[in-house]
Amino acid sequence: MIEVNKQRRREFGDFQTPNELSSKITCHLKQLGFFPASIIEPTCGTGSFIFTCLDTFSEARIIGIDINSNYLNLVSEKLSQIKKSGKVELRQGNFFELDWQKEVEGLTKPILIIGNPPWVTSSEITILGGANIPIKSNIHGFQGLDTKTGKSNFDISEWMIIELLKALNGHSGILAMLCKVAVARKVLIYAKKEKISVFSSKVILIDAKEYFGASVDACLFICHVKPASFNYTCHIYESFDSNIPIQEIGYIDERMVANIPLYKKWRHLIGNNTHIWRSGIKHDCTRVMELLKQENGFLNGFGELVSLEDNYLYPMLKSSDLANNRIKNINRRMIVTQKSIGEDTSSIQQNAPLTWEYLKKYAHFLLNRASSIYQNRPQFSVFGVGSYTFSSWKVAISGFYKELKFRLIKPFEGKPVVLDDTCYFLPAKSHEEAAILLSLLDHPITHEFYHSFIYWDAKRPITKQVLQQLDLKKLFREISYPKLLDILQHSNQNIPRDLLAYKLKQFS
Ligand SMILES: C[S@@+](CC[C@H](N)C(=O)[O-])C[C@H]1O[C@@H](n2cnc3c(N)ncnc32)[C@H](O)[C@@H]1O
């Protein structure tokens, strides 16, 4: 048994596949009628896939590579004890330094590339101070704000699988990789974008808890590559034994969708939504900017009880409050220093001297915020503010929770309620408008519509882009005026029918 310290295991995403799982995978590939002439295991570790491939595909030549020479010695030792070891070539190498096109070109086809690449993200490696990362890493070409707000963080396995797929492009072969479901999807998006010759693909869900003791949405991603084939739909199966897919994802109308049948059913509701979805406020300094109301002041994240004027304090809700419907008695407050992005903050000194002194006291925390969006901005700046932030009524949802739960947010103690940047909302001018928006968003059609776009395994399944797809005016016409009026009357909002009827007419 080889000892790998915890830090190294994390940096190298080192979770060896149990033989039971690798054997299930190779048997599944055989059942598909696939018999490779050559096999590559690009990060072979202690060789789980090498040994099951030797059993299942006894005729194939097998190449195993890993960065860790101790693992290769172990595999070599085990191989020397079995007969067919002459078919296996082991090499110590760094994935990021190998020319994968060349590797693939030199092999007899069809090729199987199989394995379980490291389970770690680029930002985790950066935090660990590690170097196991590709030099040219912006695979999806993120630009501007996206690179600053964390979108450019990626899974190392995603980068590796894309490199391998690029190498297989135009040849005949199968890529079978254990990875996160989200990684499989991103690889497919890349394949479509770069016109990689994919014949078919499928995802089989894996219980990562059972096999790796990890709580991740994991899968086996099988991608069959064949010259001159360009098919980017992918069926998702619940297990190795299921014949009927639970979901069909893929490209349609030049976009990647999460559920093709639902998308086809409701795509006529996509449109230019005149109601714009907004994000909550971003400040990246919870301990200073968020406080809990006490009888005799406000408690900040450092445990300090402070006195502040009311001017810049707003009742606030977080994602978890929306998800758990804790929206009535609000005791959290956010200091909102600006009414619009870039607004001068120096007037706080006159308007609210106590708040100014408080912000000055904690200025170094605000100054040291990692995100570059705060650079060259007035001091104590926040992000994601505009007139919509201060609308008295809102209909909001959390981006993080795996449920479509929209909430109607009323003003609290005479002030508009603000949300943090993990939430999205539609501002509304009145209670009636908010009630109409909620009745539209809570409708089963809306749920089916959004299910065709949402990947529930994603870290933030609900995004502004997804929410914005639905044209509420088209939805209004689809449901029809009389039905909506009926729904609204039974919605416990206590709004007189005449007023609702009038506002609904205006809305349409
Ligand atoms: C998740 S483990 C899987 C090992 C093996 N494929 C299996 O299925 O049991 C990931 C492996 O990737 C190897 N690895 C990590 N970074 C690598 C790199 N840059 N080049 C080659 N191998 C690497 C680690 O040493 C580790 O053995």
C-alpha cells in the first residue's frame, strides 16, 4: 500500500478507482460491441483500469501513464505476477507535457481511452499552492468580467478530457472517462463548438459516495468518436443496468439544452423578455457589510455590537432564506453604500457619520477584497446595484438551490428588502404586479420550460441567463387571461378582484 499525503492527494485529485467499478465499465464497453486494438489509460494510478482491460480486452495493446512513479512501480510489480503483462507498456509522464495527438496517431485503431482523471479544480490547486495545472488553461475563452468573477475556474479533468478528445478527433475510438456530470456536459459543448467528430455519447450516473466516499454528481462519460460524424445529443442513464434514458441533453437550435423533449414542447415561449432578471448585491465582505439587528444595536461578523444610522441599512435575505421560505421576520441588515454602480460614497460622511466611521474602521477588509471589480472604484463600493435594487416589491429565487421556488418579497418595516448575490429577482412596482409575476412563474408551464434549460447537478443550477429566456408576455397569452385571473384570486394575496383584473389587462 502506498502512502499519499492528504495535500498531494488533493492536488493530484488522487482517488483510485475500485476494481469493482472499473470492471463494470470495461464489461459495459464490451457489451456495446466495442473491441479496441489499443488502449490508453492517461492517468493510470495503481492500475485499476489496466488490469480490468487486460481481462476484458485481452488482444489489445495497453499504455498506462501516470505522474507518480511509485504507482507505476506498483503496477509493474503486479503485472510481473500475471501472464499477459507483455501487452502493457508503462510510462512515467506529466499529462500536460505530452503530445496526445502524436500518441494517438502512432496507435492501431480503434482506440479506447479510459480512466479516471484527477478530481480537482484549478482554483483548488491555486489555493493549495500547487502546480499540477495546464499553462494555457482558458479553454472556453472567457473574457472580461467572467475571468474576474470566477467563471474561468475549471475542473482539471475537463481540460484533460478535452485534450484527449481533440487527439481522437477524426479517428475511430471511444473515450470512457469517470468525471463529474457537469464536466461531461462541458466537454460536449466544447466538442460541438470545435466540430469534433462525435458519433454518439452517453452518460451513466455513478454513485460517487459508494465508490469514492465523495458527494459529487459523478458519471461515466462515454463518447464514441468516428470520422465525419457530428452528433451532439447525449442520453443520460441512471445506472449500468438501465436501458431507458432518464434524460436527453444536447444541441438543438444551436443551443445546449438540458431536456430535449421539454425544450421542443415549450421553445415557442423563448423571447425578448421585457422584464429583466437582476442579481442581488455583491460586496464580498459579509463580516463588515451584513449585520444582525439586536435590541440595542447591530451585531457584525466580528461579534462587535455597533450603532449605525438607518439611512444605508436595508433588510436583507440570503439564498437559504428564500429556499426555506424564511422571508417574514427579517433580522439581517446589509449596508448598501451606493444607489448605482460607481456612485461617489463620500457623502456618507455627512449623511450618516456613524456609518462612515464604522466603514473607515473596517476599511482594510473592504480594501483587501480579492475581486478586481472593486479596483478604481469609490471606497466601500458594492456591485449589482441600480434602481431595481430599491424597488419595494420583488419576486425572487435562489440560484443555488435545486428547486424552482419563487418568493414574493414585500417591503419590510417600510424599506425595500435587498438580496445577496446568490439570488435573482424581478423588480415589481406594486403588490399586484408582484402577484401577477409570481402566478406566472409558479405555473407548471414555467417549471417545464425552465427544466428544459436547468442542469440540476451544476453548482449554481439557476442562472440569470436561464431565467431571462422565458418571455412572460408569451407565457401570459399561453396560460390565458381568465385562467390567470382565477389563479390570482385563489393565491392568498388578498388583492381585490377588480384591481387584479385591471392590472392583468395592463400587464398583457
Ligand atoms: C483519480 S486518480 C485515478 C487513478 C486511476 N486512473 C484509477 O482510475 O484508479 C488520478 C490519477 O491521476 C494522476 N495524475 C494527476 N495529475 C497528473 C498529471 N499531471 N499527469 C499524469 N498523471 C496525473 C494521479 O497520480 C492519480 O493516480
